[in-house]
Amino acid sequence: SSKNGSTARSDSVVDVKDKDDTSTTKATTAPTTTTAEASPTPAINPNTVTFSHFNSTFCSQNSESLKDKKVLMYCTGGIRCVKASAMLKQRGVQDVSHLSGGIHRYLEKYGKDGFYKGKVFVFDQRVALDADSMLVVKQQEEGGGEKVVDDVGEKSHDCQNEKQQQQQQKQKDVVGKCIECNIPYDEISGANLCSVCRDLILICPSCHDTLHEFHCERHQRWKDAYFTFLERFTVEELEKQKETLQSLHDSYYLPAKKHKNVRKTLRKQMEKIDARVDDIKVGNAVVEQDAKRRCRTCFESNDICDGRCWG
């Protein structure tokens, strides 16, 4: 890699012997950060929802503590790292290297033999792929045969023992966790979106079956009060939801100027609840307590939508 860095190629080595003087940072956004880890030591998660916040949040809060460290950055495709490196350098962090081509190129070269664990976000209806699947995709793109993997990216093998060993290793490589019960889980589906912000979330099958709607980590405080589909709630339940939302609006998201957009979202939901209550009271709507779970993207019921409408 080049000193003070610019780029660490996927076939080069950056010296990280003194880990106390080294910081590995993800230049990714949710949900990319939730399903993967690409360094031998845990990387700093910037906890940014959009990359436009990276400079004003992560860089402003961490640049001082990073000035005397070797900073290694990686992202999904390599583009954000270039910009993120420049942002840190402008704030006085000089020894910064980023992975050329991002995790995509790294997996194409090293597959499961590198440091990367978990899945990589692919920004289409496949949502996320593991290391084996990324290699197969590359081979297919290059016309290197018709090797096929199943939905979890596991190759067919004749030896049952080898299958079991690979499955055990795959379980060890699971980085993500279910948003509800916190068990290791990394199967992302386009049907599992936060009801508030539409971020993709990780939710295991057991928890999935107990909920009608889902909420990301940022909106866990809203999970009992903010719902996209209101048809299954009674007037009493809706009024209780509004009370909770009003409390969040008036006491939690302060000062008002700093949380302007969040407070606007809360007000719009309260107006939506008021309209629904009025419709029920005058007979223009009825409570459907057995209403089917519906997709947050296309609004179809889950027996119709398979989650591929996302992306």
C-alpha cells in the first residue's frame, strides 16, 4: 500500500503488527455494516444511516483520536472509502489507507480464505451474498462454467462430513444478529423493512412470525406505536399509539430544531391515526384484527409478495 495512504490493493499487505496504533474503519452505512466484518480485529462501525452524514458525525467525533493511528478503511465497492479518506485527511488524520475496489474485489480474489466474514451487500434483489457466492458470480461473468450454489451459497459435495464441516464454519462466520432476540442471523430479505425508515433489517424466522411489522435499531422506541398499516387496531389501541408518539415528540426528540425531521414524521403519523379513528367512528372503516401481514414496499400481503419488489 502507499504510505499516507491512498490505496491498499487487494493483493497488497498493510502492516498492522502494532494493533494499538491501528484502527480499522468501515465506510459503510446500515444495513451493510450489520452482516459483515473484514478485519482480524473488530472495525469501528460509523453508525451512519446515509453517507452524507459521515463527515459531520463520524469524522468530527473521531478525527482527533485517530490522528496518531494508522487508519485502514474499507467499504462495499471502494468508492466511499476514497471520499471518506479525504474527509479524515482534511481533519488532520494523515496515515489513511483504503481497500482498492472494496470488499467486492477482495472477495473475488480471496473468497473465504481472506479476513472477510459474513455477507456483502450487492445493491440488487439478491440483497447480500457470501464469499462462495461472490466467487461463483465472478466465474459465471467470466464464462468459467456453470457452477451452481443454492440460496445460502453452499456448494454441492459428495462427502457428508465435509458438508457438516462447512456448515459449522458458515455458522461461525455469521456476523449479523436478529434485531429482536439477538441470536446470530444474517439472511437479509427485501420483505423485512423498518416501518419508519424502510431500512433493511435482520430478523430471524421465529421473531418474524410473531410480528406484523418491524423496526430497526434506531426506531426501537417506536415499535409499539408506529405502524404503516393500521387496519388491525381498535380505536383504543390507536389512541394509545398516539399518546406514545406524542410523548416522544414532546419529551425525547429535543431540542426541536435539531430533530426537526423526526418530529415531523411523528406528527404525520399522529395525523394518520386521527384520520383512521375518525373513519372507524363514522363507519367508513372497520377493524380487521385478522389482517394479513403486508410488505412495506409494495403493500401486497406476504402470501403474494416474496420480497423481490425491493431494490
